[in-house]
Amino acid sequence: MADDTGLTDEERAELEQLRAEKAARQQAERDAAERAELERLRAQRAADEAERAARARDEQALARARALMEPDDDLRMPLGQKIVILAIVGVAAVWLAITILG
């Protein structure tokens, strides 16, 4: 036999309490999800900035290397090529001296 009467005052109070607890849990879950999203976005921004900084460092290093090894507008020999040629001549001179004197 079913109870056709409404809720008692105690049951209504319990129902309101359970609804409030459920709302609090849902709010806590939403807050946790928002915190997790915030942390993920911060990490992504940090990774993007680090990648951008690394790319800038690579471009600067490439520009320095290019300036060292490529001829300028007057087609003068760059410093890097002069150093390489001087090193090869030095090695050849040492080898020749060892061969002749050895």
C-alpha cells in the first residue's frame, strides 16, 4: 500500500539537505575542472613561449654562423673561411716538416 500523503517536515528537510550537498559536490567538480583547465592552459602558454625563445636563439645562431662563413656584399672572404684555410695550411706544413725532417 503506497503512502499518498506528501513529505513530512523531516523528509523535506532531509531532501533539501541532500540537494544542497549535491549542489556543493557539483560546484566542487566544476571548480576542479576549471583549475585543471587553467593549469593546462598555463603549461601550454609556457611551452609556446619556450618554443618561441628557442626558435629565436636558433635564428640568432644561424645569422651569426652565416655572417662568419658567407661572403659579404664586396665578395671578400669571410673570417670563417680564412680560419679554415689557415688551419689546413698549418696541418699541411706540419705534415711536410715531419715528412722532410723525419
